[in-house]
Amino acid sequence: MSENLLEVKDLKKYYPVKSSSLFGKERVLKAVDGVNFSIKKGETFGLVGESGCGKSTIGRSIIRLHDITSGNIFFDGDDIASLNEKGLKKYRRRMQAVFQDPYASLNPTMNVFELISEPMKIHGNPTPAEQKDTILSLLDQVGLKKDHLYRYPHEFSGGQRQRVSIARALSVNPDFILCDEPISALDVSVQAQVVNMLEDIQEKTGVTYLFIAHDLSMVRHISNRIGVMYLGDIVEIAESDELYTEPLHPYTQALLSAIPEPDTTIAKRERIVLSGEVPSPLNAPSGCKFRTRCPHAMDICREVVPPMLAIGNGRQVACHLYDEEGKIIE
Ligand SMILES: Nc1ncnc2c1ncn2[C@@H]1O[C@H](COP(=O)(O)OP(=O)(O)OP(=O)(O)O)[C@@H](O)[C@H]1O
Ligand code: SF4
Ligand SMILES: [Mg+2]
């Protein structure tokens, strides 16, 4: 049996965008433009990149919240990329999601008991007593109390509401949870508590996470491996620690240089300030999409799309600066 729970091959999600003028041509927004990666069973794969680079689109594609343009999504060996709702039914329980804003994703008219029992009832037929037992044990797992059972979302803090969302996702024993910026809206003091809780849950249940954040400092602690995205592409994949100690792609280097290094034994990184704005995904640069902001851009970068090189030890980078061993080409 494969050690991968998820294998994503050449995934594309394009959106048609109507022109603002009456006779203008319809254009195509390439939100995700052919990405390849896999997530091992029990692993946390982090996905980072600036706003609009396509992180949520990848997440929503994987759990099939929408159709994709092309590609394959193997979930536990089965290609679910082109299944219709009927075909997806047997996978729905196994793939759950936690989003950034629990206030928007939790129905305000339902109390905690109703919120957590809803997915259980959709995916099974538990008795009221079974529901209550499971919910009480889930509340304990996510650090909430028995007397929270009949409270409503507005009666909780942001961190507590996110704990309710996590309990709701866990209630059906999923194999995979998409965590799309689950801590970004929380106070810094609460962020670490929620990350630690997600790690404890993974240790106990073996659940696999895709953990999305726009900030590299947030994903470092929780991720085993990290993919860095730019304008619809994954440009680098590495083990979390390796990515921090030796970022290869110039975009990863720039992202990392912007966060303070708390470990004083590591030499202070030189701050790399990127010039210009992220180009529009409706009009991405030719060749390497990062070339308009890259401090190392060369002639070839304008002409040729850099292929994703597997440079050993599971590391991958898409940049013309490197050879297949990950060495800088002189
Ligand atoms: N339904 C849609 N129709 C048209 N364009 C869309 C749609 N959903 C997303 N996009 C576009 O696709 C691109 C990727 O969006 P996505 O939400 O995946 O980015 P993201 O990396 O999650 O950003 P953020 O960090 O802000 O959440 C963006 O340019 C966005 O405007
Ligand atoms: S391929 Fe060229 S432009 Fe792109 S990141 Fe590498 S050096 Fe920079
Ligand atoms: Mg997003």
C-alpha cells in the first residue's frame, strides 16, 4: 500500500473571466497552473505564499468543493478528480475542512451539540446517547468543557469557536483535514495553543493535514514538509527545517528574509526586499513567473519555464539557477 494519502498530479484550476467591455474577449485566470505534490499518511504538508497565489484553490480542489480544470487527485489510491457528487459520496466523510473564519462556517442558530452532531448524522446513524458520548469526548480533546455543550457560536471567543470547528471536523473520524488558515484570524497568544492541539490530535488519531498559511513563520512548527507557491505554481518543496535553514528558490529566500529569526545561533538573514507587485494571474510573465521581481533573473528566465527539479532527499525546486543536484550553475 502506498505511503501517500494524497497524490496531486498536474492539477489545474482556471477561471473564465468576462471582459469589462461589451465586445472584449473572455480571459482565463490561471488560479492553479499545473501543480504536483503528495502528502504522506499522518503527515502535515504546509502550503505558503502571498495572498491570491492559489493556496485555497488547491485546498478546495483536493476535497472537491468544486470541479477542477484538469489533472489527477489520488486519494488513498483512487482518482477522485473527475468524480461527480454521487461518486464522491464515499469520500466525503474521510475529507474534512477547517477554515479561517469559524464565525462564517458555523451556523449561528445551532448550539455546540447540534453543530458537532450534524456531520455525524449525515455520515452515520448514531443514537442520541452515542452522539452525546462522542461529543463530550471531542470537547475534551479540543480543550472545551462539558458546560459548553448547549452554547451558541456567539457565546465563544474566536479561539474557542475554532475549537468547535475542529471538533466538528473530527466527529466523523476523517483521514484528512484541510486546515485553510485556521489560526490566521486568532490572537497570537491563542495561535500556538491551537497549533499544539492540532499536533496532539494528529499524534492520537494519525490524521493527515494540509495546513495553509500566508506566513512562513506560522507553518514551520506544525509542518513536516512545506510547498511554497507563487502565482498558481509550487516553486519549491522541502522538509520544513531544510526550507528554513537553506531556502533555495529566490522567492522562498525573500519570504524567509522578512521574518525575524528567533534562534540566535542562526546568522541573521539579510532582508531581501522584492521590487514591484505580484503580477496579475490574468497576465502572468512568460518563462519564470517570478522573473519580474527576482533579483537573480537572467535572459533564460524570460524564455523558458523552469522545470521542477527533484534534487534528492525529497527536495524540489523550480529555478534556472540550479542543476539537478541542487547546485548553483556557474
Ligand atoms: N470563484 C472564482 N472566480 C474567479 N477567480 C477566482 C475564484 N476563486 C479564486 N479566484 C482567483 O484565483 C486566484 C487564487 O485564489 P485563492 O483564493 O486560491 O488564493 P489564496 O492563495 O488562497 O489567497 P489568500 O491568501 O488571500 O487566501 C486569485 O487570483 C483569486 O482572485
Ligand atoms: S528561474 Fe530565474 S527568475 Fe525565476 S526564480 Fe530562478 S533565477 Fe529567478
Ligand atoms: Mg486562501
